[in-house]
Amino acid sequence: MKIKKGDLVEVISGPSQERGGYKGKQGVVLEVFTETSRVLVEGVNFVTKHVRVGQSSQGAREGGIETVEAPIHISNVAVVDPETKKPTRVGFRVEEVEKDGKKKTVRVRYAKKSGKDL
């Protein structure tokens, strides 16, 4: 997967912010759900949940209406280039890393040049 927990991403599809959507909004990935190809992004895709009234251990009543973030499909977000702060595509390149005196070949993620079409 090209998107990982902690990445800064931007929503690239859906209704614009003027129409009540989240397109163009940036946020940090809180969690990645690989089975369903969805990501949980901070401050994006709020939904209203109705929580049943119950009692906590202190005897206080909890419940009511809460707004929580819901997962968004991974195809609707793009990683933000740290230099230009614009959405970009992600590539991989092979680099040799020396660790404990041994050379090891690893794949390293990098942000490609930001295009006008994204």
C-alpha cells in the first residue's frame, strides 16, 4: 500500500467544501484498513452516531448524539508532497542501507513531482 499511517493526505474526489464535502481538505491518516481499502483521515468524513444511554462505573449517564470520523476509500485520497504541499503520486526506489556493518537493499517511498492534473 502506498498510503501509511501518519501520512498527510488530501481528499481528491467528492463534493467541494462549498457544497458541504471534503474535496481539497488535508489531514493526517489515523488508521489504514487494508481489508476494505479504506483510510481514516483526521478531520474528514464526519458522520453522526446515536449512542444508547448507559451508565458508567461512576454512575454518570452517557449517550446521545456524537460526531465521529468515518473511513474513506483509499482511491479518494492522495499523498501530499512535503515540499510543494500539493497532492502527488508515490513511487518506490531501491536503495542500499548500511545497518550494523551489513548492506541491505530496501524499497524506499518517495513523492513524485506534483502535477497540475491532480
